Amino acid sequence: ETGVTQSPTHLIKTRGQQVTLRCSSQSGHNTVSWYQQALGQGPQFIFQYYREEENGRGNFPPRFSGLQFPNYSSELNVNALELDDSALYLCASRKTEERFYGYTFGSGTRLTVV
Amino acid sequence: KNEVEQSPQNLTAQEGEFITINCSYSVGISALHWLQQHPGGGIVSLFMLSSGKKKHGRLIATINIQEKHSSLHITASHPRDSAVYICAVRSSTLSQNTGNQFYFGTGTSLTVIP
């Protein structure tokens, strides 16, 4: 039980389509990060949101975009899906004001692009 | 070159054996996490370290900040410990582009045989 819920758990999409992945964080977790984990690889940082504003971004193209909402939920949107977008997508959140910088990870959404 | 290197990549052990997984990193960090990822992808944060040593049940994590090295030890290993163990470091450098992002190792796949 992590306190961070991601949906859906599995998803199959066709190349060229658009997808929205969702993450519901614990109350008060005002920082959320999204990661892409390809098979056999470590997670790669996509972007981070703090209080509904993007405040950090990794090496991902603009077709990867996000939103963070006041109720501590967030979305990852991917447009024009490519086969290489097939991966596990993880979100992690924390209370920025917490001195201990503890992150809680969700269980991930496995996206398959065919 | 990855900012975080783990060894070994794969590890097979007999039940009851003492296991060590190593992590070296090349960036300045504010914290280091040891994560456990089971088949299906869900990630659990086992430890967060900024110095010294932590123990939780049969798991022990140590970090040497000067040497930029951490180890995860599992005593009296059990088949249910079979998982991928990932070392993740949170950069202490606040980048304009990426914020205080995580860098992940590629993971150590552990199989404990009964």
C-alpha cells in the first residue's frame, strides 16, 4: 500500500494515438514526478510538477506533457504515440516542505503501443 | 556513462544466503533511495539514506558519502526477496531544467532459490 495510485494499470494503444495516464497522490503531496521505465532499464525522468507548475523536465519531446491539479492528482499525456513509447510509467510524489524529502512511488501504468 | 552504477546486474542465491548489492554514483546527492520492484512493476521504497546506516528487519543499507558508494544487504535471504533492486539518488544540484531530479541505476535482478 503506497498511498499513490496510478490508473490504468495496463493499457494498449495504437501508434499515432494519444494517451492520458493518471496519478492520484496523498493529500499534501505537492510535488509529483513522472518516469518512463523501458524493459530492462532504470526509470528515466520525464518531468516534475510543483503546485501545478512544471519545474523540471528531462530529455523528452514536447509530445510528452503533464498537468497537476489542486486535489494532488496529476496526468501524463503523450501525443502521437510511437512504438518506443511502450514502457512502464511511474509517478512519485512528496511533500516538498518535508525536510526528509521522502518520495512515495505508484505501482505504475504499463503502456503497450502496437 | 550513467550517473548511478549498480552491481551485480543479476544475482542468484540459495535461500538463507547473505546478499550484498552495490551502488556507486558520480553526482552530488541530497539522498539515496533503495527501491524494490516486483514483476508487474510496482516500486516500493525500502530505504532513504543521507548518511550512515539503516536497518529494517533483514535489510541493511549503508552509505559512504565520501566514497559515493552505498550497499544494500539482505541477511537470511528468502525466495520472497526475489525482485529487482534499484538504487536511486536525488541530485543536490538544483538544475534550472530538471530540478532536483532522481538518477536511477539499471537495477539488480535477484533470484533466491528455495
